[in-house]
Amino acid sequence: MKAEIHPALHPVVFVDSGAGVEFVSRSTLTSKSSRDIDGVSHYIINVDISSASHPFYTGKQRAISVAGRVDRFNKKYNIAK
């Protein structure tokens, strides 16, 4: 591999404010704000959705009733069965 072609990794804290969860990791992202964790300065990255708040990962997805939609469509347009 070629030397010095990879971006630098920095310690970061991903903050999901909607779920109130923080993930400590490393990333190529940086920000103007930082916080010390265990004596190491971490950049703070705010995220809107993470695995802690996304419906797919939390299991709180809405189940869509297809049969109910078909019945509403048929009723709306007076389609006889």
C-alpha cells in the first residue's frame, strides 16, 4: 500500500440527542467542539439518527396494514368486490 494516502483518524464522540446516547469511536470527522474523556480530547459530532433511535434497530417500526389500505381505496372509489 502507498504510504500517507489514508485520512487521519481522530477520537470522536457521536451524540444522538434524540435518544440521549453517546458513542465513543474514531472517525475522520472533526468539529469545533471537543470534550476530554479519560484524559483524551474527543471531537463532539451530533447526529440526528443512530442505532439507538432508528426504528429498524429499536423494533418500534409501524406495521402498515396493506389490507386496510386496499379496503379504503375500494370504499373511496366505490369498487365492488
